[in-house]
Amino acid sequence: MDLKDQLKNLFPDHAENTIPLSEEKSTSIWMQDAPIICKYEKRKGKPITIIEGYTGDDDDFKSLAKDLKKKFSVGGSFKNDTIIIQGDFRDKIMNYLKEIGFNVKRVGG
């Protein structure tokens, strides 16, 4: 007897959730025509990736920062209309942003 059967025995009146698990929440981030700039710097001897140039709403850019940090399991922050990600993740971030639909430009190497 698996877990579903046990739960059905405990809660016979409960209806199953009909929303498929593969369906992710849709992002309503505004897509711009101008490219987002992705660059690499070293601050205090440690590598960071900087994403800037988004002209949309700050809340959209903050949610994009949160998605990037969660997807790549790294630390980072959102300050002064830029996303700062700890480490050199330029290639991975650029590929992810292109998959979403952004136009991305690599700066500095």
C-alpha cells in the first residue's frame, strides 16, 4: 500500500489536486528589445557576475534575481538596478536568459 492509498483511507472525502505538477508558474516579466548586459568583475579578489540594463519594473528585475539565485544555488543581491551574483556564472546566466526570451550581451572577455 503506497502513501496515496493510505491517505485515501484516512481522508475519504478529500478530492485530489487536478493541477499537474509539471506546470510552473508563468513569469510575467516585461521583455525588452535592448540587450541586458552581463559582465564579470572581481571585487576584493572574489569573482562576481553583474547583470544590468533592464528598463522594466524593479519588482520584475528583483524576481528575476531571485529566480537566478534559486536556479544556480548561489548568493547574490539586487542593488541600484543591477543584479550581483557571486561567482563566474556568465555562460549559464546568459543561456538561461536567452531561454526565457531576453536579448543578452556579454561584456568584458
